[in-house]
Amino acid sequence: MVPDPAPGAVPAGLWREIEAWGHALGFSQLGVADVDLRSAEPGLLAWLDAGFHGEMGYMAHHGLKRARPAELVPGTLRVITARMDYLPATLPATQPVGWQAQAWARQAAPRQAVVSLYAQGRDYHKVLRQRLQTLAERLQQAVGRDGRSGWRVFTDSAPVLEVELASRSGLGWRGKHTLVLSRDAGSMFFLGEIYTDLPLAVTPPVSAHCGECSACLDICPTGAIVAPYRVDARRCIAYLTIEHDGPIPVEFRAAMGNRIYGCDDCQLVCPWNKFARRSPLADFDTRAPLGSATLLQLWAWDEADFLRQTEGSAIRRIGFARWRRNLAVALGNAWRETGDPALAQALNDARAGASLLVVEHIDWALAQAEPTAPA
């Protein structure tokens, strides 16, 4: 609980009301951060200078605005940060880590399609943005604002240092995989922000508790966590399957395994995620068939099927071509692992009508189980 600010700054007891409204909207925790993020600027510039943002050109385009909230939204004095747990309530509840065991088991079954847990339900951008906006409007009404004060809500949708703000406001600490970690909730949650000109009292940060653990660095299939607290997005399977627009670099295709959208490995292995919380919202329940489909079932979709099945999902934004590209790589890995001729047949059958991007990945996939030529 954050103490109320000085008398006259905002109505007495307002923060307790804000917390109650937030919890009623499905947020698990709220905090308040100051807007002075100058100490984070050198790290941001070093990350960009190293090219670790890959093809995410908007990261470099916005430059230091990401670390300067008052430049993004003039008049901003504080940032209200919000955590929303997303672990689907539909996952098995076997103690202590039934959901993690199930996720590892799917990855170990080459014919199964693996979609990151956060993307198996409704698009989180829509869920958080609507609820943050509702919270902001209620707060504006409480302090007598007319809604034209310049307040804005964000969730992974603008040049915002979300992890930095969340860490400074006490939602958790930055883990070595660069995600926010909470002693009470692990890392299976989304972040959102409300930029406001209210001089709310800031909530204090919490201490870090990663210690000597290096599980996330050790498990990363492509070595994308190049050092503690430093990720090279160009190597990250989540980036490659979602943000990257062209061919998947050949050197990372085998490491993708059967992951077709995102990667959860660094979170699955994290010991703090034994405290991950189920979402109270049905929005994040796993949608059929994303949590149970085989690669061949998803490969059978045409573009109309893809659009219909991903309506309201974050997956839709990658488009059908990238979806097929990712599936082709996963089918190639499954073909290598199992030698199942049905996989090769499905790849061959689709080649004639495929785009050049997908054809390249189909050809790579078909080559994965070719007999080695005699010496």
C-alpha cells in the first residue's frame, strides 16, 4: 500500500480507491513511478548501438523518448503501472508446477504445435487497453477532469520503458531474462501504464532476488540472453517467429523445434514461476485449437481459416505468410525427429502454391531427413 501524498496534492485516500478500481477490473497490482528515467538512458542507447533490436526500427526511431515520459505525453508527472496475470485458468492445476510440466511435454512431442502461453487467448493489447482506459476515466472523474487533460494509456504499444517503470514502481524486479519478476507472481503477467499529471506519491521499488541463478541464460535455445539482463532480439525465437519479416536465419531453425509463435523457455524454467497466478479473466483462457493442435492440423489451414481462427488474437498480426513460414520450420524439425512420411507429404503438397518465402522454408524442411550421401 502506497502512502497518500501531501495534503492538497490529490484527494485524501485516492490511491486506495485507485487500487480497488484496478482490482475490480482484473489488475493484480498497481504502482506509481516517477518520470525521471535518466539513469536508464545509457543502457537503452548501448542496446540500440549493439543492434540488439534487430528489425524493430521503431525502437531506434523513437530514441530517448522511450526514457522520457514527459516528452511522449507533455505534462506527465507520474506513471501508474499495472500488472495483469495471464496464466490461463484452463491449464492443469496439479501442484506444484503442472502447467509447466504440460508445456515441456508439448515441446517434447515434435508433431505438436507450440504457441506461447500469452497468445493462446484474446489479444492482450485489447484487453489491457480497454481496462486501463476505464480505470483512467474513472480516475479523471474522481479528480474532476473532463477527459481532455492529455492522460494516455499504454500497453506494449508506444515508446515506453515498461520494465523500467514497473521495476521502479515496485511491481517486481528486472530478471536476468529482462522480464519483470515478482516474488508473488513470477513473470507470467502483462504490463500496462497510465501517464498522468497527478502528483501521486511514488511506490517504492523492491529488491532483486535472482541471486546466482542462471537458469534462463542456460535454457535459451538460441543463446539470445547474451548476458544477464541483456537480450539480443535477433537471436530470440519470440522475435524470429513474430517480429522478423523475412526468412528465419538457417542457424536458428533447428533450435526453434516445434515453437510456431513465441517462446516460453526462460519463463518455464524460472523457479519464481512456481508462484505464477491464474488469470481471473476468461479472456486469457486457451482457445481451441491453439493449445492442443498438431502441426499438420494447423498446416491444413488456408488463409481464410487462419483469419477466422485467429480473430481477436495477437497471432493474427503476423499474417498468413509468416504463420506458414514458422509452421514449415517446425514441420521440418518434426520430419527430422520422427521420419514421419505424412509430414513430408504435407510439405510437398503445399509447395506448388506457396509464396517464395514459404517455399524456401519448405525446401529446407524437406531436406532435414534426407539420407546422408555416401562419403
